[in-house]
Amino acid sequence: MGVMTMMQKRAQTKQPRVVFPEGNEKAIVKAAVAANKQGIARSILIGTKKIIAGYGIDTTGVAVVDISENIEKKETYAQSYAESVDYPQEVVTHMLDDPLNFGAMMVRQGEADGMVAGFVNATESVILSSEMFVGMAESVETPSSFFIMDIPGWPGGENGLIAFADCAVVPQPTKEQLAGIALSTASSVKALLGWEPRVAMVSFSTRGSATHPDVKKVMEAVKIVKEIKPGFCVDGEMQVDAAIVPDVSKRKIKTGNALEGKANIIIFPDLDAGNAGYKLVQRLANAAAYGPILQGFAKPVSDLSRGATVEDILGAATIVAAMV
């Protein structure tokens, strides 16, 4: 069973409410309708009813929220947010004219279970809106991202699947942020695919084979993870081959080898390594790369490429629905 089929089945057992704040876009409407018809999600479009109707697409069963027709709800949202975070209500009211913020606030208020955005809005905007209105998960300070890599013919990871993080959001994580990324990714992957996480925090060094501030950062991040979550299956610092090749792992790590070369999650030391790593595997191994999947928020949010196809958008909605 392919990874997307797995996630689709997981989503169909839940059928959560997924909001699409860029509902005036035809591709978004098509994807929202498809998600609804396939039982992946109960879709909510935020947009202008006249524009959406003008596409001639049957949106039966899909909720359409026009902000201009929901002034009272917008004021209620603004009051609730202003009271909870001590923020000027009139400023929040103005911010909620933006469909991206309104959609994020629907998630915060429990009127949607997750959000798919980024077809029109830049990644930075999606992250900032989600950070402000959806809020961060408990004990998480920094949003990040991960990819699920599906590598044909590779026997490692989880039957050829492996998670990579962070590959899209945090350029130079501190040791604390790196530890947070590891914990967030483990939690996300377990929720999404049901895996028991086996986390490798990689470097150009294995168990002190090199001395450098970057190596020390990874070492200290591993310690932080173990302090926060005793008994958690994490190891590092280690080179990638020691993380995913059992024979190499045995040669390089003589004692206390928690992973034995069977990592199913790779945490890269910085965005340079993570972004390059996933693209190398994608291109050289002809692997499918599902993501970037945002994480660290109180509820699931997915960021789209502004060149996303209807199938890409539907895939993002499937991932969000599966993570609820």
C-alpha cells in the first residue's frame, strides 16, 4: 500500500473539517470538492460566493464562508482572541479581513480541524498566521517542517519510507530548536503514519569522530531530547550512513547503539543539509517527496507551493486530515 493510500484511509476514518482560506481560486475549489466527495475531509472554503459560483463547479456538501456576510462572527472571533492574548480588538478585527487569518482563527475556535493554504500566500505568511492564530502545540516554541520520503527499492526505514526534518523552515536551529524539531517530527510521524519513532540526529561526525561547534550543537540537542523524554528512541550525533545502514552502524558505533542503523526519522543539523538532502534523495533515487508538512502548531496546517496542482492540493488536504 502506497503512503498516500495509507494517509487517505486514515483521513477517511476521521473526515475532519479542513478549511481552505484561498477559496476564490479555481484549483482550490476543485481540490476542496474532491476531498469532500472522496470522504477525506469536510471541506470549508473561505471566499466570495459569487466568484466561487462563477466557476460552474458543483460545490454541494462544501461549506462556503464569505467573510463579508459574517461580520458578527468576525467580531466574536476578534473579541475572543483579544481577551485571550491581551491584544487590541480593533487590530484583530482588521486582521481577520484577511481570509488566511480568518481561516486560522476558525481552527483556533474549533470550527475547523486543520487548514490548507499557501496557493496564493507565501510560506512565511502561512507560518506567521498559523503561529499567531492557530497557536503552537504544548511545549513547542518553533514551527518546523518535515518530508515523508518514499524510496523505491530501499529496504530501510519503514518499508522504504523515511521522514526528513527540517527541510523548509528553520535555517540555523539552536540546540534547543533542534531538539524541538526532533520531538515534533516524532510526534507528527506517529500521528500521521502510526510509526514508533527511531530518530537519528545527524552530523558530519559519529560519536565524537570530529570536533566542531556544529557537532557539539547536535550532541547537546540529543541530550536535551533525552532529558525531556527519557526512554525515547533517539541517537546521535552520527553520520547518515551510521543512521540507516546496519552494517556501517555496527562498525562505527560499538556501544550504546540505540538505532542499529534502522532510523526511520532523520533530523538534519540545519536547513542547508535538510533541503539539499531531501532533494538529492528525490532526484538520485527517484523518490517521492511528500511535503513540506508544517508541524509544531496546535492543530494541523499545510503549506502549498504557489505552483501546486489540484492533485497537490488534494494531497496536502489528505495529509492534514490524516494528522487530525
